[in-house]
Amino acid sequence: MSGIKKLAGQTLWYGAPNILSRFLSYGLSLLGFRIFDPAATSDLTQVYAIIPFLNILFTYGLETSYFRFAQRKNPQTLYNTLNISIVITTILFTVILFVFKTPVMQFLELGNKPLYMTWMIWIVFFDTLSVIPLAKLRLDERPRKYALIKMGGVVFNVLVVVFFLFVAKDAYEKEPASVLGALYDPAIGVGYFIIANLAASIVTLLFLYKEISVFRPLFDFRLWKEIMYYSYPLVIVGFGGMINEMLSRVIYKKVLHNDPLQEERELGIFGANYKLAVLITIFIQIFRLGAEPFFFNQSKREDAPKTYARVMKFFVIACCFMFLIISLFLDFWQLLIASRFKEYAEGIHIVPVLAMASVFLGIYYNLSIWYKLTDKNMTGAYITLAGAAITIILNIWWIPVFGYTGSAWATFVCYAFMMAVNYRLGQKYYPIPYPKKKLLAYLSTAALCYLLHELIVGMIAPASPYYAIVYYGSSALFIGLFTLLAVRVEARELAGLPVIGKYFNRQG
């Protein structure tokens, strides 16, 4: 249990500041939905759909390779080699993107926004240079500094957005010739979110000066070749994962044949509601910050499989809570994204589907430890490619028929498939005693709570004076029932966790 305590403690350190920073960033998105209509935010959706693809290309699996090889190679030699590799390729890829900037913009349908493309490339450039120094902080188990650096970047991002869209914009509207007014360009519009992101990426890299200062220009070619052999399947895994997560928004306007303005409107609505489901993905990302190096460090222990099984159980419980918080309070989340432009609320029904799909994705990530530990990364690539094929086929088939609702269900089917296949193969090559019955019970109970809640709320007219009482009362009731179930079943193990353990009887 000590291993889980350690992971929980590190996740708390990664989590608390990162949750704050993520929600600040999320708040920026909500701010954008208040200032700009769905058609205006479609370009932003498009830009942030392509950035993850570029991140996979630019980093080509080196972060995971760093954790893997640090267990058996000289850490400083490894750090130097990876930094040299990523600096050279980052410069090369950046030059290539600028050379082919025009065709890429045409593919992304950003032809009338060339500056968006330029800023996007530089965001990826600076983010990539931060990857290995940030990974070093995680490997050295320094979650506090890691979290503070990441949070500092997001806070700076928020400040830049607020400055341009409130201070400078307000000054421009009052006196365009003033010093502050001259800093605002109305033609940029939603592009100030991208500018702020770029500024934050540069600041984050500057915060890592100590980690960068220990770098030495020493390159081990033999080690690099070994790392590349391990890493290249992870690139396929990464691209497949991004296809599953982002492709729907990249190709949305390409597979529809509606009026261009209607397509932009639908894409903006889709992007806004997708962000609600991403609240679970935020938790998953925070968890992975602590879990990935932890899993590799635990791999040498005899009880590692049991530890992985316990981690999975608590992870699923936490994801189910997130699913319920999102799905049972849709009216509240709807107010956040559609308080000004009511059109955003039209897509709120896809949020529970995407939220459960995100839970499946998180389970898939946990299951993936088996192929990383057994060096069968290519098997992971095959699973991801199969998922990507499902995503592509279903999106092309369902988007023209069902719009973004079809895309949401395509995501659900894809992640459910990947989760199931990954589990079966993992049990074959690296058996882990996952508590299957408990995990299925928690997932089924969470889904049942949502369906019963919808059934109860559907019996009350929205105009009824009792609607809010029934809606939020039943929401609280179902979350309470799920909490009671988890506490009664897991009381003994919950007692061993840091911070919250003291509230549980160790004897169950």
C-alpha cells in the first residue's frame, strides 16, 4: 500500500496546482464562448485540434522513453542525448512547417488566418523544447516545482488574455489612438487566445533555466539508436490517439456539405461541448504525470502487478465521480458555456457520451503499462491504429447523418473497443489481477445513476417551479449513493491513503 500512498501524494502535488491551472485555462475557453459566437470560435477549435498532432510528431515518444531508459542507463548521458535529439529535430520540423505553411493552411481551412498558423508553429516549437526538462522534474520526483512552473505558465496565459481582451480592447473602444488602444487589433479577435498561449509557452521554457543549465552537448549515438527503436511505435500510438481524440474536429467541415457558415457554427458548438467532457481528460492527464514514472519505478518490485491493480481500482472510482459530476449537473455546465450565446447549449446532450468515452480512454492508458514494460510498443501501436480506423470510418459515416452527435458516439465506440482489446492482450502478456467485477460494477452504477436521473428529470416540465429542486436534489442523491457504495466497499483500502485515510476505519 506504501506505493499507492506515494503515488497518491505525488498526484496530489501534481493535481492541486495543475487542477487550478487547468481550470484557469478552461475558464479562458468559457470566456471565449461569452465574447465570441460559435462561428468565430471555429478557427480556435481547428487550431487546437492540430496542435496535439504536431506535439506527437515533434516529441516522437521521447518523454516515455526517458522514463523507461532511466531505469538502466546513465541519467545524465540519457538527458544530454535526448535533449540534443529533440533540439535538432524541433528546428528541422519547424523549418519544414514554415516551408509548407500554405498547403497546411489550406488543408486546415485557415487560409484567411495566416498569423494563426505562424503562432501555432511557434507554440509547438517552445512547448517541445520544454518536454525533456519537464520530464526530468517528474523523474526526479519534484512535483512541486513541476506544478508551479506549469501553473505559472497558465497564469501568465490568463493575464495576457485579460490584458488584450479587456484592458487594451476597452482602451481601443474609448480612444483608438491611446497607448493601450494602439496595442489592440480588432482583426485578430479570437487570435489573442493563441498569442497568449505562445507567450505562456515561452515563459514556461524560461522557468526551466536550471534544468536546461545542466545540459551538456554530449551525444551517445548507440544509446540514441536504442531509444529510437523503442520510441517509434509510441509515435504511431500517439498519432492514433490524436486521430481518435481530435480528428472529428479537423475533418468536421470536410465531410459536411452544408452552408459554410452553418458548418462553422456547428463546429463551434461541438468544440464548446467537447470541452466539458475534457474535464475528465484533465484529471487523466494529471494522474498520468505521477503515474507514468511511478509505474516504471515499481516495475522491479515483485508485487508490482498487485499495485497496478489497486491503482486502477481507485482511478476508476475517481473517474466515475468525475463522470457523475459532469453528467448530473449538465444544467449548470450549460450556463457556463451558453450564458450569452444560447446556440452552444444545442450540443449539451453529447457531453455524457463523451464523458464516458473519456473514462474508457483513461482506463486504456492505465492498461497500456503492460506493453511499455514488456517492450511490445508495436502491439500498442496496432491497437491504436485499429481505434483510429474505427474513428475515421464512423466519423465519415455518421457526421453527415447525425452531425456532432454521430462524432461523439464514434469516439465512445472507439475508446470502448481500444479498452477491451488492450485488456485482453495485457492479460495474455503481462497478467495483472484487476478486480474486474468491482470495476464493471462501478462503471455500470455510474451509468445507471445518470440514466435514472434523466428519467426522473424528464417527468418534470422545465417551467415547473419544482424543476430545480428535483434536478439538483436527484443529482446530489445519486452522487451520495455512489459515494456510499464506494466507501462501504473500499473502506479498508481507503484507510491506507494519505490525507483522507484518517476518516476511515482501518478495520472496515
